[in-house]
Amino acid sequence: MISIIIPTLLQTEDILKKLIFELVNNKLVGEVIVIDNSTKGFSYKNEKVRVINLDENIFVNPAWNLGVKEAKFDFLGILNDDLLLPLNYIEQVYEFMKDKRGIAGLGEAKIVDKEKIKNYPKNSKLKFKEIKNLAKDIVLGFGSAYFLKKEDYYFIPEELKIYCGDNFLTDKTLENNKKLYLIKGATVYHCHRATSGKKEFNELLYKDQKKYEEINPKYIEFCKERSKPNFIQNIFSIKNEGEYKILRIFYVKIKFKRKQNKSRV
């Protein structure tokens, strides 16, 4: 049986309820632990669902820790509240991971507006890819849905609130000679950054990054490697960096100040 842990700020409550409905109707899921960081008082009437309503927002990484402490079963799924999985997703992940040590995390997702999500993604045959170079292989979203045995969870330092929790877990997993897998081959609907993208979390994000650099100095190199543009991005890409817009055309990097001044670098 599986314990599913879902922290929430109730920014996508309709999607969360769809997700819970899917989970409670899955025979492998023994319980769904919803950790309500919104302080609004979430409720869901089902014997499998246990809601922990908090008096204050403890943030997502401490909520993961809390959920793991509360979990009754030895296999865990830790999910965002803003995604929907194919109905046959969890069975395949469990079957693949039940005899393995490590973490299997989301490897593919379709970013969609929550208003456009009407149905669950279609059932799919999952594929699992072992990864070792985190900067190159882990895609955005790995920590949005990941699965592991309870004994393979490493409690995240409490000072890390909203960011670098998945970095900590993946780093500890590899340090202890366990494996990481990307879950691929299926469409997962994901309202990416519906909550974490809010401006009020920017300062916390920055603090978490700096704190994790102290915990694991290798994280600095990870970020440098992760930020290197790939071949396609070097041919043509546009992105924002602070007050600048960066344009790359055939390996030439052009830096624009977003209001006026244009300079070539």
C-alpha cells in the first residue's frame, strides 16, 4: 500500500480535488495525507483522506517532512497539488520501484492552465530512465511528483523552506549509492508554479539557494552546469535575467536592458 502526501496552499483547489478523487479510487493507495498550508481549513470526506490543517504556512519542504513522519505505509508518493496523473500511473511506478532503492521522479509533464483541464490524461505505458548527471538529466518538475520507500527518504533541513528540497533528496540518494529514475512516456497535466511562482516567495527562494550552497558547496557547480545553454538554445533563444533580456543567435549573446539601452556582450 502507498501513502500519498500532498502539501497545498489551495491555489488550485479544483485540481486538488480531482487528484484526490483519482487517488482514493486507486486500490494501491492506502491513504492520502493533505497538508493544508493555506490556513483556510481544507476538508475532504473520505476514509482514506487525512487532512492536517495548520495554523500557519510551514512551507513545502517542512510539509514533506511532516507528511513522511505521519505516513502509515512503507511506500510514499509525494505530489504537488496542481497536477493530474494518468489513471494507470501509480501502479506502474509502484511495480517498477517496489524492489529498488532510490527515487523515481516526474520526467515529463504538459504545462496547462487549470481552466483548460477537464479530464484525466490518457493511460500510458511508462518508461523509466536511470540518471546520474543531475544538472543535465533532471528536468523541471522532478520534485512535483516523486516516489520512494519511506526508508529512503532523507529529512530535509528545516531552514530550507520552498526550494532545494528535491536537490537535497537527490544528492543524498546518490551519496548513499541509491539510484534516481525519471518517469517518462506519459502525459501529466501540470499547472506549473501556480503557487511557487508568486512574487512573495522570491526572497525565500533566494535564501534557500544560499543556504543550500552552505550545506552542499557542489550546488554552485550544479547551477552553473544547469544554466549552460544547450545547442538549440545557442542557435536561438530569448530569456530574462533580472532587468535584462538575453538574446542568443548562432552563439552570439546580445544583452538588452529591458527598458532601453542595448549593448553587445
